[in-house]
Amino acid sequence: MYFVMSRMKFMNTEIDNLTMSEALQTIDQMVQHSHGAYVVTPNVDHIVQLEKNAELQKAYAHAALILTDGKPLIWISKFYKRPIKEKISGSDLFPELCKLAAKKGYRMFFLGAAEGVAAKAAVILQREYPGLQVCGTYSPPYGFEKDSQEIEKIKKMIQGAAPDILIVALGAPKQEKFMYAYCETLGVPVSLGLGASLDFAAGNIKRAPKWMADHGLEWLFRITQDPKRMAKRYLVDDRKILGLMLKYRKQK
Ligand code: UDP
């Protein structure tokens, strides 16, 4: 498969160095041939968390596909003179996946976001991509990951719906930990951890204008939308990326 050929070391993780179209072809292959595979999309925030979070590291180590989300990581790869081909944001990948699923008849399940958001995203996307089969949606209550009954309920729901593609939109590291823990048992061919993608699709959160995303300013836009939460993430936590950039510079 494509992704085996494309792996390279990058900072504290590995990356599959693919274009958007190669990534989609790989996911298409996985839908047809895999069982319990999952995809992670590292951004600056994940790289910073990966440095210290052993559970996230474990989840990353078992990911079938690792796609780079966000311009800053592309810049760092250029600085290292081992450029990553293309930024593949979860929120750009998601509509492309819906298009692919509609064309090929793949069934999708949306898990995550606040109550009602996953269902709203399904309605909007099915209108946008005629033929798209969303076989189930569920936005679990906060704290669900510590509630074994809730976990069982989610597992039954997904297994009953039998999707080909599962979208897990719980934010990092919750979505990666969920996929690591349950993808194997769920047996869905491929799952993807896609952060705020359901919110974007439902129109709950506005996406940054394309020029801002293209210039690596998505973080600035997101601070304006949710100052309390995003300012801490982008201005305090993610500043550590500069030190990490230097730390991993010499890596082969
Ligand atoms: N979320 C959730 N359950 C939780 C924690 C988060 O469904 O227990 C959702 C939240 O509603 C949002 C997404 O996970 O839709 C996280 O978005 P975030 O902004 O962290 O994503 P990213 O910036 O990584 O795309």
C-alpha cells in the first residue's frame, strides 16, 4: 500500500508524506482491505502533547496513516530540508472523504461534538453530497470516556450501524485514545480522528478564510472565535513548538 512507502521521521512522530489525493487513495484502499485501521492528523498542538503524553504516543505508534495538519509543521519540515508535500487538514480532508464515500457507496458514522452537532453535520453533508450514506451519528456527553456503560452503548451503536468509515471528532488526545482503545474491537475498516471537523461542517464554528489558512494563520482566526480556550492552546502551550523544532533538527 502507498503509506508504507511514504513514512518518514518527523520531530517526535512519523509522518506519511502524501498529497491530499494520495491520502484519499490510501484511505480508499484501507476501506476496502483494512480492519480497525485508524488515521491521525498531527498539528502543532499534537506535537507539543506528544512530547509528554505516553498514551498519545502509544496511539500514534499504532496509527495506520499519519497526515500533517497545519502550515507550521510544513514550514518546520522545509527548515529541516525534508519537506512534507502538502498540508492535509482534517477539516479539508473531511468533505473530500464525504465526496469519496458518496461516489463509492461507503457508509459513514459521525461520533463526537456537542449534542446535536453530529446529526446537523450529517443533514448538511448529505444535502451537499447526494448519495452519501451517514448510517449513524452520536454526540456523547462530556465525561463519557470514564463511563463504561456509555462506552458499551457507543460500541453497540457503531457495530450495529456497520460503517465503512468512522469519524471520531473528540479533540486531541481523546479521539486518538478512543481509536487506539476501541478500533480493533469495533472492526470498522477505517476511523479518522478529525477534531473540530463536525463543528465546521455543521456551521457551528467558522473556518478561517483560505488566505489565513494558506499563510499559517488559522490559529489566529480560531483565537478570535473562542478566545478563552484557544488563547491558552495557541499562545501558551503551543509556543513550546519552537524549542521542539530545535531539539529535533539534527534527527536523521
Ligand atoms: N469534544 C467532544 N467530547 C469531548 C471533548 C471534545 O465531543 O469530550 C468535541 C468538541 O465538541 C469539538 C471537538 O471535540 O467538536 C474538539 O475540537 P478541537 O477544537 O479540540 O479540535 P481541533 O482543534 O483539534 O480540530
